[in-house]
Amino acid sequence: MPSQEELVQSALDTLALLNRDDPASDKLASFLYTVKDPRLSKYLEQLKEFTQLKNPTLPQSKQAGELLEQIVCLVFRGLQGATSFKSFQSAGPQYDFLVSGDQLAWLYVCNQLYLKENQRGIVVEAKATKDRLPDKQFARLCSILDLNLSSTVGLGIFFTLNGAAGFPQSGDTRQRAISDCRLRQVIFHAKTQKRIVVLDKNDIFELGKNGSLIQILVRKIRDLDELSGLPTTSVEQTQEIDLPDHLKHLYKDVI
């Protein structure tokens, strides 16, 4: 019986033959993100406990910030082909997390995430605050991608607890206008063709499942083009159904 490593390699070899827009690539893409470290589930549970605190102390908030950075580190270790992991204060800005890869598998990751081969880096910002991410923080990451990492990075990701200002939240009615961080996201993408997406706690708590990171990011990247006005669906929903009632019922199972 083939080992797990052999099965993963077989799937990656198959991915090389598939077009990104071929529906068959969706399931195989799950092999590009595997949960390798058992500490991830423990850290996710600790973060969930923090989000349930009504008035966290400063030490608790600081600890949550470090915990979120640890989660980011373990999550991106789970991407196939990733070989470069960095977090440092440069002569310019500080980078919470900067990841890239030089292996063939990383090119498959880039293909699934709509990244160009010459801009295959991903920069991640972790913000464990109770408030929604403000526009000035979003603008800062736009500036970093445009000025400091213009040649090597094509995707920016915010790990947050409660999303960003202007982005739709669970339970909201459909947005028909954009503002704040959502507006800046759209303008920045139109100007640079680079994407910045935002994960909230609901997204983060799903990252303990194999394949989930790729699925979440792909849905958020697609929604940047579509501007559905709704939060992206959970990875537990294998189909994304966004239809009016007279069409939606056609997708229900016939008994």
C-alpha cells in the first residue's frame, strides 16, 4: 500500500496535467495544504477560548497576538513546496510573515492562488484585536506590496478575529456598495493586479482541516472579482450556491 507521502506526490503529479479552471483540480488542490503539526489544533482551541473573553486584559491580548502568529506559522508550513519562511523588522517595514517556495509543488500552489511565477511570495499580517481591521492598516499592507515587495510578492493575507471594516459579515444583508477596506482592496487590485484578502476567526478555525487553506483563499480571491456582497462560504459547503429563490430550489435534492 502506498504511503501518505507517495499519495501526495501522485496527486501533485496529476495537478501538473490539469488546468486551474478544470473542476477536477479542486479536490486535488486539497493535497497542496496538509496539517502536519498536531500543535495547530491545540493553538486553534486556545484562540477560540480567547475570542470568548468579553474584556481581555493587555497580557491576554498580547498572548493572543503571539498565538495567532504561531497559528500562521504552522498553517503555512502545511503548504506543499514552501521553503522560505521569514518574520523580521527590515530597514523599512516589519513583516509578520513572509512565505515563498522554490520547489515544483509551490508552482502548483501559485497556480491555484492565481499568482504569477515571478511574484510567488505571500505576505501575512496577523491582527488579534477585538476591533475590525481599520483602513489605515489595510493601506499599510497595500503600500508594502506595491513599494517594498513589488517584484516578488503577489498576495497579501490578513489573519484577523473580526474581519476588516467595510467587508460583509455573517448575518449581514447583501452589500450593494463598498467602502473602507473593501473599497481599498478593489482599487488596489485594479491598480496593481495584486490581491489582498481577509480571514476572520470563522475562517481561521477551519484551518485544522486538510485542503482548507487553499479552498478559503480561492473563494476569497474569486469573490474579489465577483463582489458578491456576502461573506465567503465555509469550506464545509462543497457547493457555493448564490441564487434567487426561484433558481435555488432546483439545487435541492429531489426525493
